[in-house]
Amino acid sequence: MTNLRIGHGYDVHRLKPGRRLVLGGVEISWEKGLLGHSDADVLTHAVMDALAGAARLGDIGKLFPDTDPSYAGISSLKLLEKVGHFLRERGFSVVNIDATLLAQAPKIAPYKDRMAKNLAAALGVDAEQVNVKATTEEGLGFTGDGSGMAAHAVALVEKIR
């Protein structure tokens, strides 16, 4: 039996004027932000779900239910730190993460390295283990028309004990 496990994460949030836009723990000045119980960081949420899936922890809805007022407005990086702790408790180590943001705007190229570093730092891993990229989806669907943003992530973890 292999000690490697892969997980896939997906998350989506609606865009709304008057909200902060936080992606990968980076606050981006823009006309809209993501709507959600926490800071609605769609990229970090997808990463958390990928890691939770790889370690058979369920998903972020199970780990951090939106019915719990203690998570209202919380930084998703704080929740990612907790996921990292859960992984270590179960004997898992992060091998790598690859995450993709689906959004028509704003352009995130200037922020991708900071996002990867934030995600890595929250997990206590090297930034070289985390890749962040984006696509616009050519104006198609809810991400293309600016109604929302989505993110996919895959994570490879290794059982070390």
C-alpha cells in the first residue's frame, strides 16, 4: 500500500460590492469582494478541501461549519493552519499543492507568489511546494460574467507515521 494520497478541492463564492476581496490570504483592492461566512477566500477554501480530502478529514463544511459563529469573518489562513495541524495529528505531511483560481477579473498575476507563500506559511511548508495559477474562462459562465469566483486545488500528502 502506498503512503501517498491525493485530494481535490473545489469552492465557489458570489461576488458582491462592499465586501473585501481576499485570495490566498492577500487582500486585493477591487470593486467587489466574495460573499461568505468567513473572509470567503475561495482559493484557500479549495486548498483546505483538497488537503482534507487527501487525509480523509471530510470537508471544510464539516471541519468549520458556517453555523458556528466563531468562524464569522475569520481569516481563512487561520483555518488553513488548523487543517495543517489536523494533518500532522494524523501523521500526514504535505508533498505539494496546485491551485487554480477561476475569475474574469481582477488580474492576479502580481499576487500569485504572495498567495503561494501565504498558503505555504500557514501549513508550515516551503513555498516551492505550493503553486497558484489563474484562468479567466473567456467570459463564460458565472465566473466569466463577474458574478462569482471559483477555485480548484489538488493536494498530494504523504503518510509519515
